[in-house]
Amino acid sequence: MSENAKEEIEETTETTDTETEAAIEPEPVEGPKEKEEKAEGEGEEEIEVVEERTYTIPLRHVHAVTPRLRRAPRSVRDVRAFIARHMSAEEVSISNEVNELLWARSINKPPRRIKVRAVKDKEGKVIVYPAKAA
């Protein structure tokens, strides 16, 4: 090979090295704090709490009255009715955490009682969460 050909090959390898280095450089990664700030800004609207109460709802009558294979659904209905009666609300929604507590031991054996935290917003809608441990 001639010297000119060798020089051209060396020049092309040098340019490809710098091009690959530029392509390999990662973009700056956002820290966890920046992600949380974005999530707060873009996420769900925060509920304006008008009233918040904690209840221990007795569900033992469900075991006596209801057949085995209908106990967990009946417990869900009873929690909804209890909260609607005590919070004077038309619309009651149960959070997934409370639903999972009621269904944790399958359809046959829901808990005998459950502690919940009911939050009422300014529109009159009540959302039921599990009670926080003190």
C-alpha cells in the first residue's frame, strides 16, 4: 500500500472513534428527586379533605348470616353501607388496599372486623382507606 492510502485509513479510524465516543456518551440521568417533582406536578389532583374519620367496622354478622361462598362480596357491600350511613354520603368508593384486606383469606373467610379511614371530599364523595398504624 502506498503512504497516501495508509494516511486515509488512519484518518477514517480516528473520525469513527470520536463519532462512536459521542454516540456512546449517555444523556444525563435525572435524580429521584426530580422524578418525584415531575410526578407531583403531572400526577393526580390532590383531594381536598372536608372530613376524615377512623372506624372499626364489625363484620362478624356476615359469618352468621351469609353462606360461605358469598361472604367476601357481602363484606364489601357491608363496608360500603356502613360508611355511607355514618358519613352521610351517596357515593362511597373502596380503595384497593381495603378490598385486598377483605379478600386476603379468600371468599370464605373475610376478617371479623376491619379498621378503616374514611375521607370525605368537598363534593361529598367518600373514599375508604385502611387505617394508619399509630
